[in-house]
Amino acid sequence: MDDTTLERLMTDLESDRTERKQVFKGKEQEIRQAVCAFANDLPGHGLPGVIFIGVDDEGHPSGLSITDELLRILSDIRSDGNILPLPALTVEKRRLCGAEVAVISVLPADAPPVRFRGVVWIRVGPRRAIASEQEERLLSERRRARYTSPDIRPVSEAALEELDEDFVQDTYLPAAVDPQTLVANQREFEDQLVSIRFAHPEIPFVPTVLGLLIAGRRPTFFIPNAYLSFVRFAGIAASDPVVSNHELRVPVPRLIAQVDELLNLHVMTKVNITSTSTELRQPDYPVAALQQLVRNAVMHRTYEATNSPVRVYWFADRVEIINPGGPYGIVTQSNFGAPDANDYRNPHLAEAMRHLGYVQRFGVGIQIARDALSRNGNPPPEFVVQPHTIIATVRRRSEET
């Protein structure tokens, strides 16, 4: 937006597209609530909502110092995992009405409702509010008939009975939705599935790809590539004898639990006793690094136009994790792995994995893996980034390290 438009919004005290904060400190949660509310766009403007930091309630600049650190903290709102699905926003320092202010522009979400810590916030005139059951249903029904994200497209050949109701009710909903909201909203199960994007809002009784991936009783029956292949080889080549072979054809929560068991089973730990009788345990691979890379592959792979699974190939000298999905969005072959280069082919699957505790913070999985490898004495991970495949290779820790 140009300066004239921003200045008009900044000084318009009645606008439901504007939030003003004189300071940032102490207002962090209110700002996140405002981001959530503008992403939901209950009035249906189809235009960005704007949060001005360093502006008082009358629309005048407050003189707040707009530092690079402040802008970085504001930018982190997008990916800290508290607002899901991930909001689309920009953060800028702009000079408006003769002073510097920070400007957060929030685009309306394609697939509302958006939640901040499990609560759906909306804009009612010039104030924020928690959405009522009716307002939340309106947001769900407003989604675009043609979903822009492949992980929430409808799977018309499946029925809602394919979803594990006990898992949804007992595990997923309490993790994804604020407990007080769950108690207050006595909705039908089908409406709850629509709210969490496990069912399509405009095609009755049809689950989405996300619903089948997370809570499906037999996900690969409808999404044949949604499995993980784990192969342990005796040597350093794929032509060497196979020691063990597993195909994990279960929903994502069980798949992650099973692959974690396999990782722990196959990691070898060397035990040394020091001169002071202290026991030192040194694994050939840090499990935490392998977990991050496998979960990244499950999250970022493509579930369309391929029959290939995620593959974990365990050789005598290395582990290869093969993701059947190349770079996506702003991520390219040249910037892959850079701290500020992250995008989401499956944003709603990423949201679900965050709710279930498999993701602590978005955009840092590769760095966590690098740090864990470094602490354990392994070489850094290696990445081969191709248009339709990403191969992550983790080398075994040298005995001399």
C-alpha cells in the first residue's frame, strides 16, 4: 500500500481494518490477536488489515524507536506457531505523518478460521472479539470452493467414516482448539471436522487430504503415496543386501511414532568408561537430527502427481532421507536451507503437526538438525536439491571424532 492509503487508515478511528499500538512491549498478545482477526476477515473486505506499531489511539505517531530488532520480532509472529494456519503478512518500517512507524499488513486467509492459541479472533467494528459458534461456522463456509492448498482438497471417493472419530475427539481437537471453546461449542461432529479442515465445507460428508493423513483409518487406500519406506542396507550401496525393510502405511501421528522407534533401534551408541569411571555414551547419529529431517520430508513432500513415498535409506556410512517434493514457493535450489527461506506446500499439514507437538517452531528444522549433528561430532547434513526431489544425507560420526 502507498503512503497515502496507509496514512488514511492510520488516522481513521472507525476503520475495522486498522489496529494501533503506541508501544510493543506488553502488547505482544494483543498484536497476535489482531493478526489472527485480520486473517479471518469476518467483514469480508478481501483487503489487508493493518496494525500500526508506534501510533497512539488517536492516530498520531508516538515516537517509538523502530529498530531492526523490533522488526525482526514482529516478523517472527508469522512463524512462531502460535497463529495457525500460518498467516500471510508483511512487516515494514514506513515514514507516515512525518514519523517512523512499524506497519504489519495481514492478508485475508484462504482457508479460515485462523486461530491464535486455539481461539478464533475476529474484528467487530473497531475492536477485537472471540468468534461465536455462528461466526466461526460462517468463516468455515466462506472458504473458496476451489482450495488453493493441495492438503485440504476434497477426497470425493472417501466418506467421513474413514476418519477415526475417537482420535479426533480425544487427541486432535483438545490439541488444536482452546478448551473453553470446545466446552462452549456443542456442535455436530461433521461441523467440528469442517472447522479443523478435516472435511470439506462445500461438499457434504467428504474428508480432505489433511483429514485422511492425520486421522484416516487407511490413508494409503485413498492417497497411495502417503507412506514411508525405511530400508537398512548391509553396505554402502543400494545393491547391497537388505538388513531390514519397513513400509509405514499409517496416518501421520502413528507414522512419526513408528519411524522414531526405528531410528532409535538402528542408532548405535558407543560407551566409553573414563579414568574416573564416568560413562560416556556417543551415538553414531543424533536421533534428534534424523527426526527433524524425516519430519520435514513428511511435511513438505508433495502428495500429488507421484506414487513415491518418503524414503529413509540407512547405509553403513550414512543415512539418506529422500523427499518426493522439490523446492516450493520462495524456496529455490539456490537458497534452500537458508534461515530466511521457508515456505509451505502443505500449510495445513504443518499446522496439524504443530498441534500434535511434532513441530516446535516453523522454519528451524534444518538448523536444529545441523546443531545436533555438530554437537555429536557428525559432519553437517548434505542436500541435493532437484526440481522434484530433495535428498538429505547425514554422514556417520567418525570413530576418531
